[in-house]
Amino acid sequence: MLPMSATTRAEARARYHELPLPDTTEEHWRFTDLAGFDPDTFESAPGETPPATGMLDLDLAGLATIGEGGVTIEQAPEGVTFAPLPEDHELLYSLVGWDEKFAAHNAALWQHGLLVVVPKGVTLDKPLYVRVTNSSDGGALFWRLLVVADEGARFTLVEEAVSPTPELRSYTNAAEEFFVGPGSRFEYVHVQNLSRETWHFATHHARVDRDAELDWVAGGFGSKKGKVRIQNDLAGPGATSRVTGAYFTDRDQHLDYDTFQEHIAPNTTSDFAFKGALRDTSTAVWRGMIRVERDAQKTNAYQEDRNLMLSPTTHAVPIPGLEILANDVRCTHGATVSRVDRDELFYAMARGLPRGDAERLIVRGFFQDILDRIEFETVREALAAALEARIPQG
């Protein structure tokens, strides 16, 4: 009999080959065309993992790097599991399996994974930091992250996915599972700053238990095209999740966020707020769904996506959705697409600011309420700087 990991790999590989590459005839891929992309032309190859130097200058509790060379634990906090992910972990695949093309590809081929377990009642005053780098031209990198916050644990994890050069051609595929135990608080920050020639696909799925809090920050700046899935299951009474997204696209970039707020238990709260700025001929797609199950009475859920068009040739597609099976809930959503206010731009430039500086000022104002949702000051300022840096000088 094959060991469980080998059986899993075989099943996932078979499922990957059975499933066709998604196309625009599928509702969730209607605005993201993968024509010209063949994931099998990218090869996973051993190599070296670059050292962890990133955009976030933090005082850390733990530091890990993931790359072609594997997982390197450079610093680990005492009393916390911060280690390579074993293939036979009991929670592996319980939230992200292989029922979708790219999740199946990850389950079949992942080699590098990180396991984070913060025990009951433990509080980390400093964040854990994970840096992911794919540095092989024409290479593929598959990684997994499994995080367990035991009852009453409180901590922050920052993950940054980067490329060593801006035009590196690659394919990255991530699968991440988060278990937020009763009364715990987990703050997760993900910053995607991959090269402009990287196809990026990721599935993030969290289960939030009784009276637990999940505070999630998603920053999207790099990559060529792909899809990022974010699902939060509010599985215990009193569970709360908040997802704050900020993205900036330019040139011919195409970002696609697919979010799902699943309310399973009563008296749960979710708040998803995304904002994006677009330049040149870039595209941003956001599809959000709030689902409230029959027993999830007293649900309070909100979702929004707001886009600022900095060029007349950009394209933003916000698609909010509600599916409510309970009768005592409060669920609202909002979506907007707007252009830079010419009066604001004129006002700033009339006072001597170059156009680039004026646009930077407007962009900072547009994102300010999103940035204000980020409690960690260092992360807040790093994301603000990354957003403003996308505006050309002059």
C-alpha cells in the first residue's frame, strides 16, 4: 500500500490532468483569459533560495525563506512550531484540496511548505515573516502554508512573494490553509510583488472558530496574470474576519481577486474592503460573494471594491454578490469605478506640484481609509510607499 502522501500526490496529479484549463466560458473566469498560458511548460528545478531581504523592515519573532532551494528557517521563536511542513500533517488538504485545476496542480507538485503552530494562550509581540522567491527564468514554484492558531493565541504573520528581477518569466502556485482557534487572534499580511512576467495563482482558505478574529491584509502589485482566491469560513459563534485589499496595476497587468465570505454559525461578522488604482492598459477583476447559511442568524457582513482609474484605457470589473439563506441578517455591498477628479488634479498642480506628485497625493488620499484599517504601523507605511512608488515621476 502506498503511503498517504504518495496516494495524495497520485490522486491530485490525476485530477489536475482531468480538469481542463479554465477559459472565459466559465463564470468565474469570464474576465480572465488564460490564452497563451500552458502551466506544463514551466519546470520546477532545484536551486538556491536567495536571502530574506524585503520591503518590510521589521523586528521579527521568526524568519523563514521559501524558494527553489527549499525552506530555510533563519529564526524561530521559542515554544512555537515554525518549521517545514510535513506531507502527512493531519490538517493538510482539509481546506484546500484538489477540486480545482490550480489547487490540484499544487497538491500534486508542491515541494516547499511551512507549518506554523502557535500554542494555546501564547502571544507573540513581534511578527513572523516569510519571504517567497522564485528566481529561475522559466521556472515554477509551488508552495504551501499551514497556520494553526490554538485557543487564545495572538500573533501576526507577514508573507512577501517577490522576484529577483522585474522581467523574470515564471509560474507560481500557492495553497494556504489557516485554522483560527477559539478566542484567538491572527493577523495575516500578504504582499505580492512578483515580476511582470509571472503567472500567479493562489488559493487561501481560512476557518475561523468561536469568538476568534482574523485580520487579513492583501497587497497586490506584481505579476502578469492569474487569480487569487480568498475564502473565510465563519464557523463558530462570534467569529470575525476582516480582509483589507489594496492593489495597483499598470502597463498590461491583469489582477483577479475572487473572494468568498461563508457564514456558517450565528452571530458572525465579516468585512471585506478592497481598493485598487489602475494605469495604462491594465485590468483588475474583483468578484465577491457573501453566503449566509440557514443557521447563521444575526450575521453582519459587508463587502466593497472601489477602483480609481488613472488612465482612460484601464478596465476594472467589480462583481459583488449575495446568497442569503437566513432571515435575520445584515448584509451590504458596494462597488465603484471612477476616474481621477480633474479639479483635484488641477488644484494640486496649480500650487506647483508636478503631475506625478499630484497623482501620488490623490492616490494616497484614495487609499487612506484602507490603510487606516491596517493596525501594524510598519506594514501600513510600507504598503503606502509601495502604492505611491507606482506613480511615475514628473
